[in-house]
Amino acid sequence: MLRRIVKHAEYQSFLNAVRFCRQPHFFVPVLAEEGESFAYGITIMSKIGKAVKRNRLKRRLKAWFHNNQDILPRGLKINLIAKPGATDLDWTEVCREMSGLIKSLKNEN
């Protein structure tokens, strides 16, 4: 089951993360998730780009997660923190980075 993180308290729990994945345009703290679900949050600071670009990136990430629910590792909670340049990614680059992220998450399990 795919779940999106929306509560501030859940985002605060990532401050205690000890496991991280790094991608060229994303920093991803990883926590264990209770049950057999996969939870994700998206953090894009205002200094990364204008609102139009930040919102487009969020929509693309949400669409990628929705389209690839079956390959996500269960029992994990991640927070995608965008780095500078992430808002300039096109759809194929987003897919490539997210696929690499999921592969590294599966290898660490």
C-alpha cells in the first residue's frame, strides 16, 4: 500500500534517521515503516526554484510513485529532499533517478 506523508510530526521523525540514500538531485532519509506499506514525503524548499517549477516537480514525483507502486519496497518510509537543479529535470530524468533510488533501497534491505 502506498501512502503519502502529510503531517508535520511525521516529517520531524526524519530528523532521527540513520540511513540515507543520495541521488544527484535528491537527498533521501530512510526510516522503517510499521506494517507492509510504503510511505513517502516530498520536501522542496523555496530557494530551489519558483512555485511553478516546485509544483511541477511534486506532480511528477507523485505520478511516478502512483505509476510504480508495485516495485516499491514495503516497510519503508522516505522523504525526498530536492537539491538545486531538481526542478529542471524532465520526466525521463525523474524516472531514471527514482528507479536508481528504488534499486539502492532494495539493495540495502
